[in-house]
Amino acid sequence: QLVESGGGLVQAGGSLRLSCSLSGRTFRYYAMGWYREAPGKERELVAVIRRGGTTHIQDSVKDRFTISRDGATNTVVLQMDNLKPEDTAVYYCHAENVYAHDYWGQGTQVTVSS
């Protein structure tokens, strides 16, 4: 029900745009977020955009990443600029409603070369 796209290989300083579409559910009921999991590390929250549009972005990326949502296409987008090698990870889309029903995407690999 969550389909991600947009990962890939990029050089340091480059940009990537991750998209995630929610299907089969009412998009406006869900807070949408992106997590990432680097090798040997725990999965961590990168950014979240709540139902009302407020956002929270991890401090380490808040000057470089933005998150947005589009109710017309049921899509959440993570725009990642000025990427660094430490941003290399598998990025997962997450959706959660007020009843704590949640879903995960399959993950998309982001690799940043130095």
C-alpha cells in the first residue's frame, strides 16, 4: 500500500527526490514520514509531516532535506539536497493514522559517494 521511488546513487553535494504513494487508504487520515537504516545502525526517523501539514525534520538533515505531501496524488516527497556520504542508507516510507495503524514501504536505497 506504500510504493516508494526515487532512490539511487549520487555524488556528495548532489540531490535526490524520494516519492511515496499511499493506496487503499484515506491519505488525509495519515501522518507520513521517512525513516532510514544505515548498515549496522538502527532505523531512525528522518522527517515526518502530520495530517495538518506540520513537519518535523531530524536535526542532522534539517538544513538540507524537506518533506511535503500532496493530497491530490496521495504522495509524500522527501527532497534531499547537498547529500553527504553519511546519508547513505535504505530509506523507508511510513504512514500512521490516529489509531496507530501503520504501514511501511519496501525501502529504497540511497547511496552517496564521496
